[in-house]
Amino acid sequence: MRQKHWYWSFFAANSVAGAASPLLPLYVYFLGGGPREVGQLASVASAVGVLASLLWGRLSDRTQRRRPMIVFSFGGLALAYAAFPFLNQISHLLYLNAFVSLAWMASVTVAVLLIMESNPRADWEQQIGRFNVYSGLGWTGGLALGAAWTGLLLPLVGEGWGLRSLGVGISGLAVCATVLATLWVREPPLHISARSFRGMAITAGALLYERFRYAPAHLYHLLSPMQLVRFLQGRSPLGPDLALWYYGALLAFTGFSMVFVLLPVFLRSVLEWPSELVYAAYLVHHAISVLAFGWARRAVTRWGHRPAVALALLVRGVAFVGWAGVGTVLGGWAVPVLFGMAGVTWSYFQLASTAVVSRLAPPGLKGQSLGMYNALAGLGNVIGALTGGYLADSFGYQAPFLAGAALVILALPILLVEGRPLAEEV
């Protein structure tokens, strides 16, 4: 298999996802929707993503075929966004976003498995790191494409057709991704059971992007749905320290979602930013979060995992309060600063929190522990999106922003409780 070549298909597919991430809430706003509709859009997609990853994971384990799922995934994206110009009701967008989430998870659930099956164990970390670089650069490129596209076309054809044409453009990108996957993705000659490396597979997906859809998007299928039920019933072998961390992380992810799901519509409706400026803000946020992973590694090495998480949550709480003041106490100048704070703190939180879960996991249960963490993050995304949309629609945007800040600060002491010391190496 041309190992380095097929990564380009995921570069193109992540460009589609990056460009689409602000596109749907902006189009909801154009169609007359508000924060409630945007919250519903995000929560439905996240819930479908969780269920879809379970479905695709079981199908992948049963068939031991990876290539058809990747080709179907990218082809599904192309088909969905090709229909984008014909959608003129918000309910249509709900169905489209649910299908996009279903299709996207088909490739996400098998990508890391394909890498591990195609390379010697000694090369896993290097190849997964290379794959994450391609994916991250693709996502950045998609945001840049959206900013340039809307900046050039919206003044000429209007916002409606400018956004619709972007949907067609990223559909073409998805076609390219489908063609590249068809040409270059090959089934490895020998298949390894996914259960033999479930811990490594989930750990490899640590570079997650903070976005209103898809996240977290790595390997839910390695977690049985009944495990979550048993955990909530208090019948879990994971231990009290890890259970306490889960509850704190659930509060934090819910608070994150209450703020970030609504930001595109907030910038358009309250600050009256044009769509191209919204794309530029998200491009800066994503680029800073990727660059800050190096700073986060050094901070964890110097201070430890829990202090790094505490710093991230404290700064995030301040930033969320700042968002509540934008448009009243603070002017539009504060938006780039707040996006920068969010990007840096996301890297600190995600890196340190994933490491804590890995270190608190009992022997032999690391994969299940990280799978539980991802599932609870998805649950927080659903709860936060629905609740944030309702609060903003009923009481204004300050309500979900302040509520998100309160949840983040409430999670802080929970995550600082240390039952047993951690191995503080990165």
C-alpha cells in the first residue's frame, strides 16, 4: 500500500469538514434560524456520530474491511453537500447534518486501525503522528478555503448563493477525496483483531479539534454501550479516582459546548460580522490550538497534569465570561483575544486530561477508560448544545456564556481532587 499517498485522501476529506464546520450554522442563520436551531443541529449530529461509530466499528470488526467504509464515507460527504444548494428549510439541514455525521464516522472509525494494520508495531506512533498532521493541515486548509470563498463571492452573489456555492465547492473536494481513497487505499495483507490494540488505537486519536460537530470523533466503537450504563449505575471497575475525573470532564465538556456551538451565530447576529470574518476567526482559533500543543507538552512536563488542566479551565472560565461581555462591556476587538485564549487552553486541557485518564486507568482497561472519556465528551456536547441553544433563545447569549463559565469553574475543584498520584511523564 502507498502508505504516504492515501493520507492525502484524508487531507481532502478534513478540508471538507473544516470548511463545513462554520458553514451550517451560518446557513441556519441565513434561513432565519437562531441559537435554538443551531443547538439542535449540533446535538443531533453528535448523537448520530456516537451511534454511527458503534455501528461502523462493529461492521468493521465483523467484515475486517476498511477500504469500502472509507470510500463510502467520502462519497457520502460528496453526495450530501452536492444537495446543499437545494435545501431551504432548517429541518432539511438537520437531516443533512445527521447523514454527514453518519458518513463521516465510517472513515474515522477505521482510519487509525488501517494505519496500525499496515505498519509494524514499532512504526505506529510515527505513522499516526504523520496521519494527524495531514488531517490537521486539511482542516486548516478547509477553514482558509471557506474564508477566501466567502470573502470573494458573497459581495458578488449575496450571502445565500455564496454559502450554497461553498457547499458545491466542498462537494467537489469530497469527490477528490473519494477518488484518491479509491486509487490509493488498499486492504492490508494481514488483519489484526481490533481488540488486541484497542487501548493504543484510542490513545492515538488524541488530536481532536474543538468544533460544534463530530467531536470527539475517534473510535467510539471500542466502547460497549452497556459499559456507560454500568458506569452511571456505579457498577464500574474503573475506580473512584477515574469516576470522579469523568464527572468533572462531563461538566467541562458541557460548558465548552454551550459556548462554542453558538459562536458563529453570535458573531453574525449580535456583532454583525460577515461570514468571511467568522471563518477567519475560526481559522485563527484552530491554528493557535494546533501550535499550542507543543507549549502544552512543556507545561505538563514542568507543572504536572492536574495543574495544567486547572490553568486551562480557569482561563477558559474567564474567557467565557468575556464572551458574555462582548457587545456590551467589551467591543469587537476582544473577539480575537478570546478566540486565542480558547485555542491555547483547548490544547492544554485535551492533552493533560487524556493523559490523566490514561494514567488512572486500571491495568488492561486503558482502551475502555479512554473510550468512556470520549463517550462522555460526546454526551457533554449533546447536553451543552441543546441547553445552550435554549438559554440563548430564551434569555440572550449572555445566559449560555455565563452558564458555560459556571460549569467550567465548577468542574475545576472536581478535577483537582487527587486520590492517588500520577506518573507525571508525558
